[in-house]
Amino acid sequence: MSQVHDFLVEIGTEELPPKALKKLSEAFGAGIEAGLKAAELNYGEVSLFASPRRLAVRIQELQAQQADKTIEKKGPAKKSAFDAEGKATKALEGFARGCGVSTAELSEIDTDKGVWMVYYQAEKGQPVAALLPDIVNQSLAKLPIPKRMRWGSSEVEFVRPVHWAVMLLDETLVPATILGNETSDVTYGHRFHAPEALKITRPGDYEALLGEKGYVKANFAERSEMIRKQVNEVAASVWGKAEIDEDLLEEVTALNEWPQAVMGDFDEVFLSVPSEALISAMKGHQKYFHILDANGKLMPKFITISNINSKNPESVKSGNERVIRPRLSDAKFFWDQDRKHGLEDFLPRLKTVVFQQKLGTLFDKVERLETLTVKIAKPLGVAPEIASRAARLSKADLMSEMVGEFPELQGVMGRYYALEQKEDALVAAAIDEQYQPRFSGDALPASAVSQALAIADKLDTITGIYGVGQIPTGDKDPFALRRAALGLMRIIIENGLDLDLRLLIQFSLELHPEVTQTEALVNDIYGFIISRLKAYYADQGVSAEEFEAVRVCEPAHPLDFDKRLEAVVQFSKMDAAEALSSANKRISNLLKKVSGDLPETVNPKLFDNPAEEALWQMLDNLRESVSELIAGRDYTAALTELAKIRQPVDAFFEDVMVMADDEAVKNNRLALLNQIYQLFMAIADISRLQSA
């Protein structure tokens, strides 16, 4: 009998939700792997397959049977297992009965807590075929499906109706009931090209069988690359370049089993409409890829992915052209209609849209943004009237026909409409860039006007929503406060803006009459925003300990935070880092033992050990230069200077008893250590680097 097997499971369904297909496939495979690990079964390569009508997993070199093992069942302590005459007590008899044996078959085990009665039960490993049905069903039950459905009279629930199930171990069928279906060795190909049953001889034949006879490219990743290649080739055939949005590519891959790229055309008259609107119509409604010419301009062409290999591709082409025309006509109509109004005309409508029940309407938000943007823009050198105008018009396009149809164009259309009515180019750009960064890795606002408005918009949302108690919890963050906080910090840090975050939080809270500002609320909001930086810096290779060393100092300026962290990262690489970190940890622990105010004044006359004098002299020599470097925010140089204190600190702790019996001497030594500690803390708490 083979020691390993080749395993295949496939679930055949109605068309699965395209935006969830990849996630479902990965979760299905991960669930089966988790089940195999829990059953202590070894396995080799895992292959995932996913198409609109199927989820499948193939596992090679799957262990044929669990290993035999001995289970230890612990009973009562020996002293309570027998009475004074050495007879088994009821406790022992009950334990033996529960194990299905006599008391004579029990053993003893000597532990550090005494001797206990035990039963060693041999458990024979089960064959993998007996375990797989439950492992598969458990994985399916745990799939991330927000809302399951039932069909017909069945009580079975799944994301879509299930029509067949395959489970093979080598060439042998594994009998089971999966989502209401008895397993078989039969699958089905493309709904139109190959609807007949296809018998699977062995798991290794599965992918080739579907590809050669079923008109199904079952491997999701390979099908995705197949589409990418086809789209690029079609675009190149007209001397263009396809713009491939990865989210759209994933969705289209999930919609097709046998993809065929087809190019279509649309009337050039539509090119008078902003390209973003045309692209949104093509991508959002029809899942089309667009093509750019050599100058980066939109071409009057599109690429659709058909799920059939048509004998008459012209009919597929013309059919899609007929479908896209009314969509583009709508976009042109909205563009023409919106331009009949100025952005100011849209402002009164903002009073009809609630931003948040306790925080008022979008118009109320705009009024706050006018004040806050001017406040932020002033130190950035932006004229108040420009900042105010950008904020005034920032949300107007939300009331336009175009954004009403294509919400993803918020800001983009505002920029176009602002330029149409001859607004300052900086104002127009700010209306668009206020939403940046829209996603991870997105560009940041370019001009100071855009940066001020973007910071104001995000800060107003964070302080308002946080202020009324709607704090993000778990995966619930309906106002995307986490994304707003990280975006705000990226704008400040990456653009080198020297802004005081605490003061801005306080100022923003004052603009919310519904919110009572307290020091605790300001601290909570500051902490929430700063905490977003942990993952941001982790992506840059900064350790959690390095980040924490700066975070505990709570720098008010994010740019200052960044400079301190850069210095700590450099310091961590120095030879003196570990010793000084350990010393600071020791100093911190000693200072925590002091009740009341920490001693601050050092009296050199109380020194009675050369190590004290040497440390004091080194500190005195460094103090002025380090303080100047800290004042100039040259923290890297400051820590480099402070590293010189390592040797006298080591000698101090080697030769001096800090907690001396003489109270004056003890306080003098604590004051010396406190001065060293505070000098370091003016940069970071390097004692936090201990576990780095």
C-alpha cells in the first residue's frame, strides 16, 4: 500500500461572486491544510483551482494514514486512589471505568507534584480517506461568506447552489456528502462549449482534462496571466497600450473560464468628455479595459473579455459596442449638464446631505474645512484666500450628476469643473488631491494648498467621528478613520511639513460644537493617529521596539517623530546600543522606586567614588553639545555623542552602589542618573530597545 496519496476535491456551483472568488479559493485551501495539520498528516505541494463554477484543491504526497500514538489519561493522585488498606477508592474505580479498563490495568506516574494514576491508551492512526470528508466539510463551513443561501427544498447553505462534488484519492473515489451532494469522479466543463460530464481518472489529470476537453482554464493565476497577455497583444495591434487595473483583472478572471479578448470601438465624439469618466463607465459597468495612445491619451477603443470562443467574433464586438454606447452617452450628458452650473451652485445642495447625524451636513463640514484649511495652510506659506476657496469648493462636485452616477470620480470631476470656470489651478488641483492618498502606495497631494486641504479633510473627519464616540473597533471602521489617519501622517512626514499635531487636533475639536474637548480626548485621538505609523514604519524595516522607543516620548510634531525614529534606527546599529539600552533600563527601574519627585540637583562634593566623578565629568562635557543638537533636531548626531557615555556608565554600575544607606548620597546618585536619563528621553526611551 502506498505511503502517500494524490488528493483532489472539487465543488461545482452556480456562478460564484467574482469579487470574492479568489478569497474563497485561498480560504478553502487554507482550511483543508489546517485540517490536515490538526490531524497530524504530512503533505506536499498544494494547488488551488478556481473558476466561476468551481472551487478545487489538489494535494500531492498526502500521508496515507495517521501515525499510531499513545494517549495519556491522568486520573486521581495515588494518595486519594487507595484507602488505608490499599484498596481502590471510588475515585479510582470511577476513573478506570471511564477508561473502560480495570484498576489493575492502570499505571503510575511520578511528577513534581507527587505520584498520579494514569492510563496509557494506544490509539491507532486512521486512514486519511476516513478523515478527508470531515476536513473538507469543516473548511467549507468556515469560508468567509457574509450571507449564505439555500436553494430548493434543501437545508444546505452555501454562497451559491452546489451541483456536484468530486473527491478522489489517487484513482479511488472517497465517498462523502458535500453540501448535499454525493461525491463522484465526474466534473463538468464550460457551460456552453463542454456541458457534458467529464470523468476524472486521477487527480493529476484534472487540470489538463478541463483544459483540453472542458474549455476551462482552471488555474486562477494562469488564467489571469492569460488575460493580461491577450489584452496587451490586442492593444499593441493598434499601436496602443492597455491600462490594466489589477482589481479589474482579478474580477474579469473570476468571470471567465475560457477567456478570449475582443477589441471594440466607440465614437470619437465621446472623447470630449474627461477620460476618467469614460474609463469609469467602461470599467465599472462593462468590465472593459481601455487603451492609451503613445501620448497617454485615451483611444476610442476598448477590450472586453468574452467567456466563449465565438465562431463569429464580429458579433461579439458589435454587441459590446451597442452596450457601451448608451453608457458613454450618459457620461457625456452628465458632463454637459453639470457644466451649465458653477460649483458654487452645488453648495446649497450640500445642506441636504448628512455627513454624520451628530456632526451635521456636508455643508457644515465645508464650513469647518474653510477655517481649518486656512489654519494649516498659514505655516505652509499658502495665501489664506486660496486655501479658503479650495475648501469652499472642496465638496461641491459631490452634488453633480456625474459624481452621482460615478462616485469614484469625486474630486476628479471637481477639478475639471473648477478649471472650466477659470478657478485658480491650485484650487482645482486641491479639490482633486484632497482625497489622496486614496489607497496604499498612492501619490500624495503635490502642492501646499492640496496638502493643507487634504490634512484638514482627514483631521476633521477623525476628530469629529472620534469625538462623538464612533471609535473604530475590530474590522468595523465605517468612516475609514484608520486610512485617514495614515494618509494624514504620510502627507506631513513625506512632505516634510513641520506641523504640531496636538495643536491641530485641539483646533479641529473646537470647530465641532457637538464635541466636548478634554485632555483625555486629545490624547486618545493623538494616540490613535500615531498608532497608524507602526505598520507604516514596519514596512520600512523599523522594529516594534525602535518605534516604541519614540512613541512613548509623544512628540507633538510628526516630522519630529520621524527624525527621532531615524536616529534611533541608526543608534541601534552602534556597538554601544545594547549596553546603553540595558543601562537606561536599569536607570529607569531605579527611578521608578523613588516615591515623590525625582532628585534633580547633583552635588559633586558628595561623590565618594572615582566612577561617580568620571560619569559626572562626561555628562557635563556632553550636556551643552547634545542639547544644541537636540534643539536643532539633529537627533542622530545627538545619540552619537551620547554613546560616548557608555564606558563611564558601565564603570559607575560596576563600582557604585546607587541605593546607599546615606540618604543624601543616594539622592545625589539618583539625581546624576536622572539627568542622564532625561537627556536620552529628550530623544527617545532607548531602554525599549532591550528586546530589539
